[in-house]
Amino acid sequence: MTQHLDLSSTIAEIVDVVGKRQIATVFPEAGLTEIIDAFAGAEHTRQIYVVEHDQQLIGVISLGHMAKHLLFHHSDKAVDNLHLISMATSETAADFIDRPVITAHLYESIEPVLERMLSANIKEIPVLDNHEHLIGDLTLVDILHLCSKEFLNHDSY
């Protein structure tokens, strides 16, 4: 039986229910091969977390951003000079970080985190402890699945 939470539950509670899973991380100095390998090894995610050696989160690299960067010649859009300069100078994970990084903290309730995710049109979010260290991540599917009773019983449906 699946445990059900509601939007007032904390991120810590949802992380506890989801359980420990492999988080795709690379260090800032990681090269393209390491980044691609991290994406290939990611089981549930389509983003890679860039962390310091103590797991302090520096940023996120989304698969979409990486694909746009590496596969630009397959795009129908014209490539601008700034993109070409960026391609020529990007060599490490630190160069590919998406900005801004939207995060969730263990002590927060689910509702404001979900609102941030929807507002920023992101499907997964890194979860940080009180020291800004990466301890996990949540996907929109996790939230929908665990809070489904609340969504399905809402008066507007």
C-alpha cells in the first residue's frame, strides 16, 4: 500500500517515503565525458547535480540544456555568435550549470516547493539540508503520486 501525504507534509517526510536513491552528481571540474556518463547512469532523473567534494550544491545541469549545447547543429534555429563562443569555451561541469538553481529544504512543506517547481517549469528539484548539502531530490511524479488523494479529492475537479 502506498503511503499518502498532503501538501502540508514536509519535504523530509516525502524524502523519507521516497527512500534513498542514487543521485547523479559530478564535481565542478568534470569534463563532458563524465557529465554524459552521469546522465547515462541516472535512473530517475534528467538532471545532474554539480557539487563540491563535501556535497555542497553548486548548481544543476539539465539534460535539455546539455542537449541544446551539444546538439545545436541539429536544431532548426539559427545559431548566434554568443552560443558559438559559449560552446568553444565550455569545458567543465561548472561551465554548463543552469541558472538560477531552485532548491527545496527538508524543513519546508510540500506546497511552496510545488509552487516553485510549477512556476519555474521544472520537473525535479534538489533537496538540501540545513547546511546547503545535497541529500536527495524530488520529482514532480513523486509529489503527484504521494499527494494524489489531495489532488483527486480537490473541489475543483
